[in-house]
Amino acid sequence: MTVENLKISNHNKITENFTRAVDQLGAIYQSGEPAVEIRLGGIYALEGISIESDEFYWSIIELLIAYIGKNSSTDRRLKENAVPLQKIWLFYKTSEKHHKWGIYMP
């Protein structure tokens, strides 16, 4: 296999994993309740893809920001003290030993 074929194969694998992870973000049980464990798995999969591929990094950030905005609480009491979505930034911390996603709310 040539180097070019390996690059294409790797890109196709990452694209397939990205699509599968996005599908997991919308997972629901038969009862209609969100499948939180599956959704969380999708978020972790997206984190892994962002580490593996610079090409998908900003698409993943935008996707997760939209996901947070759509799926945040609708409880009025929580919204009164909520930070506006424009002020929420996902950040990515890295060191030699670990990678970690987080949310920064100024």
C-alpha cells in the first residue's frame, strides 16, 4: 500500500468514526429518555478524534458548542443564573501525560 493510500484509508476511518460519534450524541432509549451513557461515549469519541486529526478539531468544537446550547437545561430557575452561551468556551488542556476537555465560563 502506498503512503497516499494509507492517508486516504486513515482519513476514511476518522470520517467514519466522526459520523458514528455524532450519531451517538442523539441516542435515546425506547422510552424516549436520552441515553446519557451513549451520548457521553460520543463526546469522548469526538475528543479522541480531535486529538488524532487537526482537520476535524474546529468542527468538533463547533458541534459540541451547538450540542451544549441545544441540550442545556430548560429549567427556568437554572436559566436565571446561567452563563450566556456566547461566554462558554470549550477548551482543551494537554500535558505530556494526559489530555482533558473542560468548559470555561468567564
